[in-house]
Amino acid sequence: MLLVQQIVNGLMVGSVYVTVAVAFTLTISILNFLNFTIPTLFMVAGMVGWGLAYFGLPFGLSGPLAWPLALAVGGLASVLCSLLVERFTFRYMRTRHGDSTEHAIPLVSSLGFLLILENLIRIFYGSDSQRFPGPSSDLTAQIGGIFVRIPQLVSFAIVMLLILGLVWMMKSTRIGRGLRAIAENPDAASILGVEPNRIVPVVFMLTGLLCGLAGALFAVNYGEVSPQMGEDIGSKAIAGMVVGGLGSLWGAVAGGIIVGLVEMLTIHFFGADAVQVAVWGALLVTLLMRPQGLFGHNAIGKGKL
């Protein structure tokens, strides 16, 4: 029964990895751009939400906010930071250097944004882990002897619905078709009337939304936030994305779940110290046996802006 409990825990934590892995997948598959700020956007949502729930708005504009409202504002902060990254690491470099994906400058500048945002959070809120004032820990359901927190179940359902909505948007809407056209051949897409300067920010908005949601759900489910919270989540999300297959949304979903299960089962059988070895060992085995991942293909990066 304890093993089944760990599998359920793996599915729950895997849903967080799924959300961040999908954010990475969007920027890589559509823009051929590894956005280093994604783990920081995840952290911004949690830390800004905690700060608003504990202190309230800056300059004494309000007292502490209710935690759902605080996390909503934290998610909005992630979206705004993501748009800032788009403006100054992607669009600006594309304007100055033409095809920005041929240069390391956008990648390095996104790393600069990561460090700036993380250290600004440290300046405002300190570097210690903080307890998030979320829902009561008593909200736990027992199903056949398995204990599951209600917020975790709700979070899992929200993540799956969001992914389904994202897949539908990519296949059935004008914006989604524009994004797929840019990913396939940006020059042909421009000739056909797709405007990159209007479409590309949508990728960064979705990235900020996914990271903001993941950060908020993490704060609610695990009750703890810190300026370093994005580092471990981001590295495991990258592992999940690669295991599932670069360029595949469902691959990112499968990879995130697999990484969550590997983590929890490793803790169960070998202890927490072996988690990194197991996760990155699974990644290396995947690269050796199936470099494109479980659901990936070999055309990643074919289209560039």
C-alpha cells in the first residue's frame, strides 16, 4: 500500500513538472529558443504570492491579501516578466541581429534575466524558505487506504484541463495555426500573412501563464516557497521534456509524469539522496536508446524566427 501511495505522490508532483516542461516545449519547438527564465517565472509566482499574502501590496496600499488573490497577482507577475523577456531578449535581438536564433545572445540574455529576477526577489523577501499560508492541511481524502490532499487532486485536474485546452488551441484556432506555421517555416508564414511580432508574444504569455500556474499550485500543495524553488523544478522539467520528446506537448506531459514517478519511487526504494542520480540516469538512458525521446521527432528547430 505504501508503494501505491508513492505512485500517487509521483503523479501529483509530476503534474507540476508537466506544466513547466510544456512551457519549455513551447519556446523550443516554436522559437528554437531555450528560455532560461522559465524556472524563475515559476519562482516569481510563488514568492510574489507569498509576499502579498503575508505583507500586502507595496507602500502600505493594503493589508495582507487572501491567498487565492495573492497567487493570482503572482501569476500575473509571471506573465508580465515573461513579456519583458520577450521584448528584450528575443524581439530586440531579432531586430538588431536578424535571425536571433542563430546567435547565443538571446539565450545568454535570458540567463541574465534569470539572475536579475532571482536576486531582486532575494532583496525584497530574503533568501530563506517561507511558509505559504494556503489551505488547511486537513483537506485530505482517503480513497481505498490512499491519502490524497484535495488541493493536489484539484491541481492535477486543472493541469490536465489546461494541457487539453492548449492542444485544442494549437490545432483549432487561428493563433494556434499561426504558431505552428512559424514553427514549421517562419519565412513562408510571413508571406502568408502571419505577423511574428503579434504571434510570438503569445508564446511568452502562455509560458508565463503555465509557470505562474505551476508556481501557484506548488505553493498551495507543498506550503513552502523560496527564491531557489525554481532551480530543482526547472531541471527536472527539462529532464521530463527530453525524456518525453522535444517538440511534443504530449511528450512533455508523459515525461513530466515519468520524472515525478521516478523521483517518488527512488525515494521509496533508495532514499532522497539518490533522486538526482535516478532522474538524470533515466535521461541519459533515453538519449542513448532513443535520442528523440518517447514522442519526439527529428525536426525540432526546423523553423526559426
